[in-house]
Amino acid sequence: MSDALALAIARAIRAERHRLGLSQAELAERLDVSRSTVTHMENMTRRVYADELGDICAALGLSLDEFLVRAPVEERRKLGL
């Protein structure tokens, strides 16, 4: 996964979590992972694996397309989205 894509995903997770008013702990519970895992995903100290994206999108109530479209504009431009 490219650094630009990894950054777009990390920022989109944080942005969508905030939009929904969820804490990291609440998102972690929805994903059945630890809160620190969500922290690491959002801070890019742990990359999100491709097979995790579906679960993340479901936990946020979004399709993958919706999720990527909601990534911050700067990151989308880098990815050509």
C-alpha cells in the first residue's frame, strides 16, 4: 500500500469517527479490536490491511466508495480520487 493511500485511510478513519461522534474505544468495540489498535491505525503507526477495510467501513456505516470519497481532499488529490 502506498504511503499516500495509507495516510488517506488513516485520516478518513479519524474523520468519520469524529463525524459519528464515536470515541476510539467505541470504534474499537465495533471492530472487536483494542482501543490502542484504533489509535495506531489513525496515527499510521500501524497500517490498515486491505482485508480490514470492509470491517472498518461497516463499523462506520459506509461503503468503501463512500469511505474513500470522504477522505480529506488533499489526500484524495494525491490518489487521483
